[in-house]
Amino acid sequence: MNKDLVGQIAVVTGAARGIGQAIAVALASRGAKIFANTPVTQLSCTETIQACRNAGGDAEEIVFDVSDSAAVDGGFEAIAAKAGKIDILVNNAGISRDGLLIRFKDEDWKRTLAVNLDGAFYCVRAASKVMIKARYGRIVNIASVVGQMGNAGQVAYVSSKSALIGLTKTVARELASRNITANAIAPGFIETDMTLALDEKVRAEHMKGIPLGRYGQAAEVASLVSFLVGPDSAYITGQVVGINGGMYM
Ligand code: NAI
């Protein structure tokens, strides 16, 4: 196994399950020490931490809700105090509240934007203060193919993911002179608890739009993140990298 992240400190938000867990494990297996984030009210990262250790790495839990600015600042200060630096930030935490536009509730709009967009902004702001001092950093934001294409019934989710792409490009331009890269990943349908719970008919409908004819795996998304935070991608910044089986080209 490639150990090109030995000695690096990585923060992965929303790491208790799904894609975030796979990312944490992939980075740990390459030698990074992981701070696996989860919000207070939800899942613990015990399983993720164990999986990181089984993969030959190290991890610990850091609890904060990404939509809470003060809690995010406190969390990143605690990580910096303990680890002395932050090399890698992966903004993975996300929620989806779906519904048709004309019936969409203010509270669902606000909560989706608060987690998916405000959360990423708070984390990037807090982490970049530490990265700027070290003149090194790798930031990856998990957007979505629907942030590139639009999607009926997902007005808040799509808006948050499109905006996350704009945030990524701006961060990339602003921090490039400090040797900090920022890229977004736009996954298509990935097999997680969320997509496995879908009705067979819905899944069959999805397949029609995916040239490769299958959902992606969380581990495949994690491999892409590993590349974007590793030494071989030093000249890649401000990009949106699709991982979608060809459903958007
Ligand atoms: P998931 O629902 O399994 O995982 C989301 C994680 O975010 C959970 O661990 C949850 O605890 C955490 N989270 C939620 N609210 C939070 C908050 N306020 N603060 C901190 N953590 C919070 O979903 P999945 O599928 O693993 O998605 C991960 C990311 O990938 C999300 O940003 C999602 O939008 C994105 N994505 C997923 C796709 C899929 O097909 N599964 C496709 C495209 C993008």
C-alpha cells in the first residue's frame, strides 16, 4: 500500500458512515492521521476509527456540527492545538432534503444550505488559517453531479452543491499563492445507505442515465480523494472532478 500521506493530519467531516467513512479509511491506509468528524446529535465515529486502525492508520473523533460557526472554530482550534497542523480537509458532511419547488419549505431550504454550504465555508475558513501559516494545504469539497446538471425535486441540495463549486474555485484562487489547493469532486449515484434504500424502479430509472450501467462505490470516491490530496496532484487546483459513470460529460 502506498504510504505517501505518512505524518499528515487530515480532517474529514461527516465521517461516521458512507462516503466520509470510506475517505477516512483510504487516507488512513496511506498513513494520514485522521480527525473523523461527526455532529453531536448523530452517529459516533467508533466504527470509522476502528476501520482506520484496521487499515494500518490512526484516527480519533472530533465532534462538531458543521453548520455551527463557533463549534467549527472550536473544533479546528482543538485539532491544531493537539496535532500542530492540518494538512488535509475533506468537506464531506452533507444532507439532502428533497421536494418540489412550489411546496418546498423555508426550513428545509435553510437547513440544507446551512449544512452543505455554510458548513463547508466555516470549515475551510478555520482550516485555512492553520494551512496558511504552514504554507501547505489540500482541500477537497464533496459536491455532486446534480450541482452541475440540476435535478428536479432537489432545489436546495442542488443549489448548495453548485455554490460549493463556486466556493471551491474562489478558495483555489485565493490560497494558491500559499501552496494550498482546493478541488471539488462531483459524484454521481454512489451506493450508500441512502441509495440502497431506493425503490427498485427508481434504481432502474437511474441506470438508464448511467453509461457504465452501475452505481459507484464509496471506495472509488475515496480513491479519487486520496489522489487529490496526495503528492501526485500538486498542480491540480480549482477543478471539479466528476466521478459519475458517465452520466454527465
Ligand atoms: P450519508 O448520509 O451516509 O453521510 C453524510 C454524513 O454527514 C453522515 O455521517 C452525517 O452524520 C454527516 N452530517 C450530516 N449533517 C452534519 C452536520 N451538521 N455536521 C457534521 N456532519 C454532518 O451520505 P453519503 O452518501 O455518504 O454522502 C456523503 C457526501 O457525498 C454528502 O456531501 C453527499 O451530498 C455527497 N454525495 C453523495 C452521493 C451519493 O450518491 N451517495 C452522490 C453525490 C454526492
